Amino acid sequence: MYAWIAWTPYDFYRQLVAGGANTRAPMASAWVDEIAVRDMALHGAQLAAAIAYAEGERWLADSPARKDWIYLTRLGQHVAKQSVK
């Protein structure tokens, strides 16, 4: 049975940054999925919604150099760090 876990987009990005995401290195989509599932219990539609929201806010972007990789934008890193305060 799954427990209901309330989360915000900020929680997701804080976890990515805490897990080592930065603007200098793209992240494999599988790694992002692992962080989301392991640390936040985000699956399926919730995970897709979190990623879509981040892309819409320009916190995450597709890597132009690697297929199935994304990267944290400078804005995304700033927002993640500011939301901790």
C-alpha cells in the first residue's frame, strides 16, 4: 500500500541538488528517476508532472548533446538553493 506524500516542485529540485545535480554536468534520466523514487516516492504521473513543471519554469532542460539526459539550469540551481532558506 502506498502512503500519500505531499510534495512541492521545490522539494524535488532540492533533492536533485542534494544528490549532486549541478549546472556543469547533465544528468541521466534514470538517475533523476532514481532520486525521485528513492527520496520522494514520486512515480509515473507525479514524476512526469514534476519534470514538466521544472521544464516549464526553465529549471530543467533537455541536454542538447546527449539523448535521454537533462540538466539543471542556473535558474533551477538558484531556485533549489533559495527554497532551502
